Amino acid sequence: MLNCDHEMASDVDRLTDEADAPLQPNDAGVYPIPQPGIITDWEYA
């Protein structure tokens, strides 16, 4: 995993206790449901 080029979470090196979480709920307060293999053009970041 240390040699993997894939970025598992964008800007993870900039996360702090005061920062917003990378994944936010939509206007209805619902978080997106992971759909691996179905949605392949974006990640939850």
C-alpha cells in the first residue's frame, strides 16, 4: 500500500480537528450511499 499511487482521500494531509469532514450530507441531511462498481467516475471526497 505504501507504493500505491492512488490517493485514498484528497488532501488528507491537511485534515485537522477544526476542518469540515471530507464527506458532507446533502440538503436533506443524508449522506451518499457507496455504490462500488456502479458509480466509477468519482470518489467521496
